Amino acid sequence: MFDSIQGDASSNVIAKLRAAQRSSVGDIFVICYFNGGALNPTDPNIQQFAADDNLGTIPGWETSTTEVVALMKKRIDAGVAGGCDVFDPDNIDGYLQPGQADYYGYVAALADHAHAAGKLLGQKNAAELLALEDGTGRGLLRDGFVDFAVTEGCAVGGGSSSDPTWCASVQPFVDAGKPVFQIEYPSEWGNDCSPAALGKSALDKYCTYATGGFSPIMKLDGDDCGLDGVTQYCGSTTIVNTPMDV
């Protein structure tokens, strides 16, 4: 499995992965990340968004507008053409910001579009969208819209006082036989972009759910160090430098 920035689809990275698949490395499953809930200057097709859509960095706009939904569907179309198997829309928790409304309907629309192309779409963070507290009984997983989960920092905080480690909130994915890709940014690494490997005791607190169907991975915080290959897995006290190019 490779998780790639969707823009790589146009730079032949996915084509190179497919060539490697044909030659020796076996089956490859390409997950394509795209900015699904905000606008950044480097995003593809950003010039097509109206100025009124760009209200800030996260979230960038009101997702219920027909224009925004259509433009985000075009991002999925570009990924399909580029060879993506699966889509990982980021920043879909804009409902936590004032004035942001129906993210359930927004993500559902993107999922329907991906599924119509024979692709999958995941839910990144945004655990509240699993079961809406609006009396409707709606939820992205229970209604069949999302196919996997990606979490960031669920093992060490960010949840409620009763569930400070909110990994348990996405357990329904595992119960439904769907994967959870758990990303942790170890506080022990801080802003050190060339960190030493975590020892077993430090690693264990991030790996509580590793035997319960979650797939944990330790990464550097991209805000501090950018995108890089520094990686550590549960059960290993060494760092792996994953190649960033193929």
C-alpha cells in the first residue's frame, strides 16, 4: 500500500509504482490524499474556486455549495485518470468551525462519486461523522459511504474527557471489517527532523490498538519537518526511511 499526494498522479509516480508492481514487488494499492476541506495555494485547480469560497485555510469554504462539490469531484476524476485506487480527503472536520454545516452530506457526495468510478473513499479523523447527534440516525460508515478510516493522534489525546484516546471512536470500522490506518506523531520526537527511534516503553503507548485491527505508524509532524520518509512501526525499535520517490 502506498499513500500518495494526489498531485503525484500527474507526475508519473503512480505509473512508476504500477511498473514496479508488474516487475517484482507484488500487488500495489495506491491511496491518493487530497485536500478535501480547505484551500491551499498549491492545491490543483485552486484557481477555479471563486474568491468567496476561500474564507481561510481550514476550512476554506462552505461545503454545501454546488460549485465546491463539483470542483472537488473534478479532483477525484483527475485521480481516477492518474491511477488512484482509493481517495483520502483531508480536513473534513470543518464542521467544528463556526458557520460550517453539512459535512456529512458533502463527504457522502464525494464518496458516491468515487464509488461510481469503482474507487474507494476514506474518512480522515472527524469521528463525529460516524454517528450524527441530530436525531436522524445518519452516519458515514453505517450508511455505507466510507470504506476505511485514517486517524491522526488518536492514541494520545484529542478526544473527550471520558475517552481522551479517541481510537475507540473508530472501532466500528474494525467491527465492520474495514481497515483503520492510525498515524501517530510522537511527542518524544518534538520538532527533531532526524529523531532517534522510540524505545519499547515509549512506543507501547501509541500501539495499544495494534492488535485490535488498527494499523499504526509513527511519523514526523509534517508541519515541522515537511513530508519525509521517517517511519517507525509497532514492534520495532528501529526507524525506517521510506523512499519518497520511485
